[in-house]
Amino acid sequence: MTEAPSTPRVVSFAAWRDDAPEPGTRGVRRYVTLAELLVRLGSFGLGLRWRARFSEDQPHPAFDELVAASAGNGMPTLALLATRAPYMQAVDADFEGYAGTELVVTLREFDSSSWDVRTDDPWVLREIQRHYPDAGPLTADEWDATG
């Protein structure tokens, strides 16, 4: 019996967070960066190669440098983290993580307001939901509409 390939699942969560340093204290508003998400992927993401795509012009040349550096076979996670772009807020960007030639995860920065994570790996989905409890499912149609 052949097992059918699993269908990637998508979760979405707010990119802007109100984090309180200690319970009962005033929250600090911060933006979840690509760098933070790559760290959240831990060893799963460490061996991946990344390609970056932006659907519109970005306000900083670091993003153009990232697209050029990640073209072709992509760039390793640590090389990506060594650039400036993952620490900056982008608008409408896809970061695709490949294991060899297989696309295993896509991190989509949508409209600077949310992150969408698409993968068929249950560990990745659980890890995202653990760190971002507001992460909720998106349908395939909703995913297509944001891309």
C-alpha cells in the first residue's frame, strides 16, 4: 500500500506582539523577525537552504542583496542569519526552506502584519503554536490569496 503525500498545513499569527517582560508589567510592542522564526525552527531549519522572494519593492537594499544571494540553490540558514535582512521588517515576502530539492517550509511575511507558516511537518507547526499561541489555521484559498 502506498501512502499518499501529506498536504501542507498553514498557520498564521500576528507579527506584532505585546510582550510583557514580567507578569503584571506593561507590555512592549515588538515585531517578530525572520531571524526569530529561523531560531524557533531549531535543528529542523539548520540544514535547510533558503530562497527569498518579495512581491513588491522593499524599502532597504539589504532585501535586494538577500534575493540575489539566495537565488539558484538558495543559501544556508547560518549564511542567511549573517545578513542584515532577517532582522528587518519586510512587506509581502516568502522565505522558502529546502531540504535538497524538496520545499519543506515556507515562511510568509504578509503585509507586515502577520506571518504564515506552511509545512507538512507536525513538529514545526507545534513549535510555532507553542511560541505564538494565537497561531490559527489558514485554508489553501486563504494562503493563495496572501501570495
